[in-house]
Amino acid sequence: MQQGKVKTAEAIVTGRSGDKSIKVGMDYMFRYPKYGKFLKRRIQLLVHDERNEASVGDIVEIAECRPYSKKKSWRLVNILKKAVSEQPQ
């Protein structure tokens, strides 16, 4: 039995929601059927972060997986770019 490829995506972390969970936003554009205009939309996903490494503003790679809970069926693969945090001086 051969399994298909795992669906992956890049997203921006928009919030932390509890232990081992992050909220990410993925932007996409679609063409409106009647007029042909392109519209921008954002979808919010809950992602499983096993080691609590991601923080708000990071760009991360996520992969679809088995459901961890009712709304959480994506997992964190790696952090592509860390957010620049301003240190008070």
C-alpha cells in the first residue's frame, strides 16, 4: 500500500493558544466567479507545536497530520524565519 505525499504549507504565527498549540494564518487569493476579480482571504489554523518553540510573528512550515483534537490537525515541521523581537534598552 502506497501513501500519498504529505500536504505542507508556509504560514505566519498569529498567536499562542495554550500548551503545545499555536495559531497560524495562511493568506490566499481566489478569483470571484462572476466578475473575475481576485480577492484576498486568510484562513486561521490551529497547529500542534510539540516543543513550544514558535512565537508570534515567526514564519513556519506546517504539515497536515492526524487530528490531535477537534480543531487541530496540522503539526509544526520547522521554523523558517524567526520574528525580530525588539529588546528594551
